[in-house]
Amino acid sequence: MHFKYNEKETNPNPHINFISSLPNEPFERQEEARQLLRALAAQVRPVMKQHGFEVNSFEEVNKDFES
């Protein structure tokens, strides 16, 4: 786990270091996606703790980019 200085919000899951949405979306869409990712991170926290999972980056993926 990393300690981040000047963090604006508390991390919902200490087993995930970074949570980010797609940067090229409109701000409203980007904020909505970021809040959803934070909620998902909070929900999987007990499972990650129980199994010892650690994730460096939890990110939104562009569905058009998938093959």
C-alpha cells in the first residue's frame, strides 16, 4: 500500500492504489465513472482483504478498444 500526500478523498479500498476513469471523456461522464469505480472498489474490499489481493491501478476501459 502506498501513502499519497495531498489526497483529496479517502481511498475506499486500501488494497487498490489508484482509481481512474477515462481522461478523454466530458467532465460529467468522467466524474460519474470515477464514482462508480470507487463504489465498486469499496464493495470488493472484504474479498481482497480475505484473499490478500493487491491491485496497483483500477481503471475504466474503453469498450471500443476491446478486441
